Amino acid sequence: MNNTTNATGRRVTELDHSASCDPHRYSYSRIVRIGEHRVRARIQRDYYRAQSCAVAEVLADDMTWTCLAADDPVNWIDATTPPGQGSIHCATELGHLADTLINRAAAILLD
């Protein structure tokens, strides 16, 4: 586990992360603990903008993920490598966006 302090000065503990990649899309997710909340940043970069997404979700008491924040792909898709362009390191491509989503979730949950 990795303990860090996010941009807003809140303690964030990384619990898990995963990545996947194929010729048509790649994805990255990171689950962290912020206070007593579990937050997941989930990003999918597809070849098509309409099939891409970036969301921050909180784990509810009934063990389902509830959306807290989203970022429209028009804001980030051009800054990432299109799928099928050779070897892609998902965490490098999408990690900064995951950080942004986690910081937004922390601001929503703790302010």
C-alpha cells in the first residue's frame, strides 16, 4: 500500500490498481482510501471518444459503486495515445487523470 497526501492536503492510501489494453481500448483503475471512504478512479480510453469515460466513484454501504464525478473525454482524449499505436503503459497514459479524479472525489466527500 502506498500512503500519500493529495493536492488538497488529505491523506490518500492506495489499496489497488489495475490496467488492461487491447488494440481497440485501454483502461486504468485505482482504488484508494480517503478518510473512511473507498474511492475508485476508473478510466477507459477507446479509439472513439463516445466510448471513452473517466469517473470517480465511491463504494456505498451496499457494496455498489456510486458516481461522484466525471470528466468528459473531450477534455483529455487528445492528450493520450490512441489505442493500437504499439505498446501503451496504461498507468503512465491515464494516471494523471486518475489523480485528478481522486482529488475531486476527496473535495466532494470531505469538504
